[in-house]
Amino acid sequence: MKELLRTIVEGLVENKSSIEVTEDEVNEEGIVVYHLHVAQEDMGRVIGKQGRIAKAVRTIMRAGAAKNNMKVMLEIE
């Protein structure tokens, strides 16, 4: 899942070296939280107008997680 997120975001940002993805342990509800950090100037590209790109990335992450019987949440910071 971490590599899926990195691959998606690499296509969106210009400063690929600033991409950081961290993963929390599974919480009591069975959800894995991924934290995405990008350069400040790339933040708009990742979020998109009215959050459309961020919503699409979250949808893809949930679909990939469903194949593995996981629950994921993405936080963009």
C-alpha cells in the first residue's frame, strides 16, 4: 500500500525527493493510517481543486486495501 501511494503521488508532484510516506500500526478499529508529506509548493497538486485529487487518491487506496481485507486512512500533511 505504501508503494501504491508513492507511485500515485510521484506522478503528481515536481519535487519527487520530498515525498515521505509513514505508516502507523493497526489501531483498535483495524485501520492503518498513512501519513503523506510533500513539499509545500506541491501541496496544491496533491490536494487539487476542492480536494478532488486527494479524494481520488483516497478512493484508490481504499480499493487497494479492500483487496487485501484491510482498512486504510490517508492523511495529507
